[in-house]
Amino acid sequence: MNLARSRSPTPVRAAPVRHGHRAAEQAAILGIGATVKRPVVINHPDLGETNAVRDTIYLSLSYDHRLVGSADVAPYLTAVKAIPEAGHR
């Protein structure tokens, strides 16, 4: 699949982690959509709120609420969101 052209999120899963003789359960799946140019509203220092075209992606995180609490998930997803916003590759 060509991820550059896909608009639906592509799940990212790690291989099961082995602890002793059994594999640990997967706790979460992170979906990362393709980078697409979209119109967004930005705060410009001189113009105030204005429209601009920016590269955007959709991130979605599904997790097993029995293993991971939302108090742990929110900071993780915020940290993941900050990576492309900062321009890291």
C-alpha cells in the first residue's frame, strides 16, 4: 500500500513482547493517516486569525482500557502529536 496516497489511518503494531514463556498482550494500536494539505485557521501575529494551507495528519489511538488508563494515554498522544508539529522526521 502506498501510504503517501492513503487517507485512512494505517495501524502501527509492535510484535508481541516475550516475557518468559508467553507473549505479552498488545495494549494499544496507533493509527497514523497520510499527510494531506488542508485549510486551517491560524493565529498570525500581524493578521490575527486567518486561513492557511498546512500539512495535516490524523492520529487515532485505540487502547485496552483494562490495561491502560486514559490518564496515561492522553500525555502519550500529546507527545506523539508534538513530534510532527515540531518538524521532526
